[in-house]
Amino acid sequence: MYKILMISLCSLLIFGCTTKNKQSEFDYQTSDQGLINLLVQQGSNPAKIHYISFFIDCKSQQVVTDISQKGVLLGFEDDYINFSDKDQLWSTSLNMSMPLTLNEVTTYRNKLMPIIPAGACKHVGWGAAVVK
């Protein structure tokens, strides 16, 4: 009975993963608002300028290098290009100073999205320190 139950569960998981809409969009607004709320709960003043780092993880060094160079042309500061043995991904950080609002974070991420090749990178994350 246990074997049948496990096979059924595994089949459902595999079927669910393969039939999931591959074009589904990551919900950046919910994620961004959650991070903003967390920073505010920690004492950050959203009206003050924050140094926001957008994190981009991709499959190849060349893609990350190209994104970094194009990001600089868009006014971002590049920070690093690094390879993670654990994740087998190349990473970069592109930074911008801005007020800590959903509108600002969205505006600057939207500037980055066109320079990131579809399917070559993971979702664009970001982080900031608390600014009181």
C-alpha cells in the first residue's frame, strides 16, 4: 500500500511540474513589497535614499558580462562578476541609489529586464541595507 501511495504522489508531482505553465511570470510586485515591508519593519525610512543592489544569476559568464556592461550604460554601478560552484551560475550585482518605494524598485528593474536574455538567467532579486 505504501509503494502505491508513493508512486501516486510522485506521479502527481511529475505531472504537475511538466504541465505547469512555463510562461508564468514571477510576481515581482508581491516579492518587492514584502522586502520593502521587511526593511521598514527593521527601521528603514523608505523616503530616504537607499543603495539597492539588483542580483542577476545566469548560465554563462558572457551573458553576465554583457548584462553588466549594458547596465553601466543605463546608469547602474557594476559591483562584481562571480561564479558559484554550488549553483553552477555566474552572478553580478548592478546597483542604484533610490528611495525605497515599490514604484522606484519596479522602474529600475524594468530598465534592466530588456538587457537580460530570456531563459538565460534566473529572476532578478535585490537587496538593501536599513537606512534610518
